[in-house]
Amino acid sequence: MSASCSRPGCQRAPSATLTYDYASGTATIGALAAPHPMQYDLCELHAERLSVPNGWSLVDERVSAPVLDIRDRFAS
């Protein structure tokens, strides 16, 4: 994990790791990972604002399935 966000001038603490797969045109944001020269740590703000080039896909592995509340089954 880096000490701060990889975006130039940003000193916020990182909360996610960005990786690129150039062969498939996919950018993936996931949980913080061990440092690697081909990965970029981003703060929450920059991870949320990330956009990818036209034709690329963005996969956000931080997003989980919605949690179902059992009370919803019994609501009228």
C-alpha cells in the first residue's frame, strides 16, 4: 500500500487499488493490494470519479450485492 493516493498532488490515504488489463481493455478497482509497479492506489474520491477511455470496461470489485433485510418480506 502506498502512503498516499497515486493521483498527482493528492495526499489522501488510499482506499482502493486500480489495475489495467490492456489486452482486454479493462480497468479494475478493488481492495487495497500489495505494492506493484503496474498498480495504482487511489483515495476514495478519485476511485469514485474514475472514468475509462471509450471502448474500455470498468470493473468495480468493491461493489457487493445488496443485503436483503428480512423485514422487507413482511412489510405490507
